Amino acid sequence: MHAKHRSPSNHPAFATLHGRRSPGAAATVLASKLAGQRGGTPRKVGALAAAAALAAGVVVGTSAQAETDFSVRIASGESKAYTDPSGIVWAPDAHYDNGSVYFGGGNVAGTKSDRLYNRHRWGQFGYNVPVDCEGTYKVTLHFAENVMNRKGKRVFDVAAEGTTRISKLDVYAVAGSRAFQRSFDVAVKDKTLNLAFRAVVEDPMVSALEVTRTTSCSSAPAPAPTTSAPTTPAPEPTTAAPTTPPPSTTAAPAPSGDAVERINSASSSSYTDASGAIWTPDKGAVGGNVWQGGNVDVVNTTSDALYRKHRWGMSGYKVPVPEAGTYTVTLHLAELVFNASGRRVFDVTAEGALKVDDLDVFAAAGGANRALERSFNVPVSDGTLNLGFASSQDDPMVSAIEVAPAGSGGAPTTNPTTTPPPTTNPTTTPPPTANPTTPPPTTDPAPTTGFPNASNTGVPAGTQLESSGPITVTQNGAVISNKLVSGDITVLANNVTIKNTKVVGGRIAAGYGSEQSGLVVQDVEIDGQGKVRSWSAIGDVNYTCLRCNIHGTGSGPRAANNVLVQDSYVHDLCCYEVGDHRTAFGSNGGSNITLRHNTLDCGIGGCSSSTSFYGQWQSDNVLIERNLFNTVSGYCLLLDERITNARALDNVFGQKYNPRCGGYGTHVDRSSTHVWSGNKLEDGTPVNN
């Protein structure tokens, strides 16, 4: 039957499930409703159940198959169902707890299902997979090492039901960059298979997972599992789609105690804190993104996991309450990203009224990685509590939200001490400029002042601009000056200068259809306004970019041959879609490329790195010096193996988004011949290759 499956998003009833993190229970209900409504034959009912269960990551079939046929197939990091070349359907990523997503590209050896292995979930994470009954299950994990390029760089363990099943797995050592699988059997006694991925060296990862029941529901507990350890990539999975009814899963438990709602922001799983209070998976958020902080020690709480992640950039939360009345709202927060006061400041409103003004979590808590609570009362006249988050400096964030009837005693459960009023700092915490639990760095912090920003790049203040539509330059030696250009500037001539000009809703195209040379772009602002989604802001040959202010585009400058980018500010990129590879600066090959004294900030999802030199084509004579890098995900600097004569000198790897600059770390350099000297993290820690 699996060959007849279609994406659940095409099913008319799927709209009621789409977007939910753990839709297993809803899938069961939907399948039952569809069966009752349609009143069809068992074959039709089975097909409807299959479509519904697919939304939960469960593959089902007809009752004609053996009762041991139960499978879950999850494509880690995917946001929609994926059908591999053999016709097997993999459900979107679900049932995970923590972790981040890496998006790769290109062909993967040892498989025809490149997309399945081009992405993975990584970090300190786990999966809690609902199964249909007690019994023995075969777990098959799919891997491909997309990032590391030598053995020993990533090593990790995998546990199932609390017992280590795979020890010290080094995917690259076993399979290189090829597709690879590992399988083991495990006995499950509570209808939830718990998988944990634990770091030994660097962060664990997984590309996909399959869970198949190998015994009937009435079978005795399984014998001790064995772990297969293939040394060559396993073949494509050929298991036929199982056809038992969808599993019976239970909804997330209701909040305990007097609280009417406890929301575990940025998590797809419920969480029981140290006091026994239950927090439901994230829900009700209006926009925003998820940040996972890994296995960090959070001070001032015994429920570290509640604070090790947060939702950021959201405009609000809509929280259902049972009736009109006055409620106490407690926000749980910990600053995991910034390491100084003033870096993140935001307001919180409730029912349209300002409740928390200019909250700086770092300053209020006395440093980073310290739990903080802010509580306030708010009257609610209907069945929905509306919370608003507004930025004063950078993006607002929250780790968890608790709502209880005012005066019920359902106040914060994770920190027994009394929370100070929102307008005063706790008198018992150290001053915000010091963290008493961490010794001071032994090296001087790298200077981040003096780097390019909006005040010293782009069109000089007071410049009068003349409006213009798109411009195509065909005259050698032409000068474009003091223009406000709506659309692209396309350069098809030599020795062209563009200065004191702002480009809105467009880009500067250099070298497309004509190998121009000698282009100089200086004191120019490019505001893509979200319209330049799939192109770089400037690209891609024989140009110089001086004091450019670039934002609102899908990527920053792109370089091939003979490119200098200097004293420029690339920031606030846009338009991320699943599968995109964004960079503040990128090159797919070329020679004579210099990046000197720039601020290169890739702060959206899908950033391969702040600065990427990819290895599809040869690059030579690359100089990267005195830049400030920051990125949300990936690495801050990527140098692939086909880059020769590269020098990285005196760069600062910022900590705006991550303590290690990028989500994966500072950099990856796949060649031992490149020159590294004087590079530092923002806190002064040396960065060596």
C-alpha cells in the first residue's frame, strides 16, 4: 500500500493537524472520525487512517497484514513529508526534544535518497516516539557526515530506554561522507520509545530514524538487544509500509497544581520539573524562532532543562484560560546568547497593557545562564490571555510561561525564592557586569568597537538623492552617483563607479552575461526589502565594495574572481525558506578574493555560516583579515578543502548569537595548509585551526 500514499498535506482533513509538534493523538482521533464519517469499506478506512497517521510520523496499512506491522519513519530536520525513490514515505520531523537543524545539499554517496541524508538534527537532543503497545521494536538510525571531514571530530553515544545501544559512534570513521545506518532492538514497556543522543566529542546528529515492531503486542519482553555494526553503508530501506491501525497515543498531560497553563517554550515535548510540575509542549506562540542551548548549567534553578532553550523573535503568545478573571503570569527566562548587559532589551504587554518595561535579562539576573522570573497580574475578559513581546534592543525571548488564577498559590515552582518586582534588580545577585561563577578570561577581550555599522557605512548623512528606476550600465567609465534606485543596477561595462547611492528592492549585478572589470561600489546602501530572495546583494566578479551597508537581501556579497570587500556592514538578511543556504558573504570558487575589516552577520535560519568559501570549484589566494563574524547557525567561517593559499588573520568571532560564534562552532577549515594567526572569540579566547 505504501506506493499509493500521498503527502498528508494533500488530504482534506490534514489542515486540522498541520503544524502541530506531536500530532499522534490527533491523528488517531482523525482516523476514527474519518472512518465513522465515511462508513466505507475496510480498505477505504485503512487508507484514511494511513493519511491521518502520517501526520504523526506513523506509517500504517490495511488489516490484511500481520499484527506485528507497525512502523514510524521520521525524516529528521524535515518540515514536510518526504517520499524516497523507492516510494517509502518519511514523515516530517516530530517527537524530538531539543536540538537544532542542519541543512546541507549535493549528492550523498551510498544512497539514492540524497534529501534524506542532506540534513540532520544535531545538538544535545532526544526523541520520544509513541508506539502502539508494549513489545520489541527495531530501531534503525540513518546518518551521513555532512560537516566533519576527518575521524575523531564527532563522536557520540545513542541510548534507548535509558541503556546505551551505540557507543562512541564516529560516522566519518565508519563511512566517510557516505550514507550509513545502524540498527538495534529494544524492549518498550510504556508505549513511548525514548532515544537520547549524547556527546563524546562535538554534537551528536541523526538524519532519519525508523522504528518497527518485531513482536506482537501480546509477546513477552524482548531478550537483550544486539547492536549491528556495519562497516559499509547499508542499502536503501525496502520495508513495505505497515498496515495496522494508527497507534493510540495520549495527549500531553494538563498542567499540575493551581496553574491553568504551563508552557515549555521552544520544546516539542512536555517536561516535568524538579518540583513535579508538568509543562506542556510549546503552543500559542505568534511567530518567532527556536534556540537550543545544549547541556549548559543554569544557575538559580534545579530545573535547568526548562531554561536551556527559548523562543525568540515572537510578537506574542495567545494562551487559553478557562474563564474571565484575574490571572498571575510568570515568565521564566535565562540569557543564553549574550554576554553583556544592554545587548537584549524588550517589553512585555498583557491584554494591551505594558507589564514589563525594558527587561534586560542579563542585567536583571546578574549574568548569563542564570534563571530569572518576572510575574504580574492581568485581568482577562474572555477566554484568551494575549501576551505581547516588543523589541527595544535585539529580539525578545522567553523560556517558559506559567499562568495561574491570581491568589491561587500557583506561582513559580522552579525557583523557591521570591521574585523581585520587575522594576528593581535583586539585591542578593552580583552586579550585572560580573558573573561570580565563572573566572575572568585570562586573555584580553577582542575589540568589537570600531567595526563597520550603520553609522559609518552606506550613503553619507545629508546626501541628496535623485529617484531612479532600474539602471543598466553599458558605457565604460560611467559614474552612477547620488541616486535612489528602485530595482537592480546591472553592470555590463568596464571601470564603472557606483557611489553615494541607495538601492531599494534590488541588487547590483556585476558579471552576468558580460565579463566586466574594474567596478567600484562605495558608500552605497543596498536594501533588498525582501524582494532579492534568491540572489546575492552584489555578485560576482571583478568588483570592489567599500563602506557598503547591505541588508534585506537573501545573502550578502558573492565573490568569484578579483573581489575586494572592505569596511562594509552586512546584516539583517531575509527570506529564509527550508533548504536555503544563506551567508553574509559567500564564494563558490575564484581567485584573488579579499575580505578586510567588515561586519558580517548572518542572523536568520538557514545560514551555512557567516562567511562561506564552498568547495564546488577551486579557489586561490584568499585573504580574510580583521573581520567581525556572527551567525545563528552553522559555523562563522567555512573554508572547504579546495581552497588554496588562504589566510585568516586577526578576525573576531563574535558571540552575539552563540557562545561559540556559530551554532556548530567558530569555523571549519578542511585544509591543513591554510594560515591562521591572531584570531579570537569576542571574549578574547584564541581561535586556532
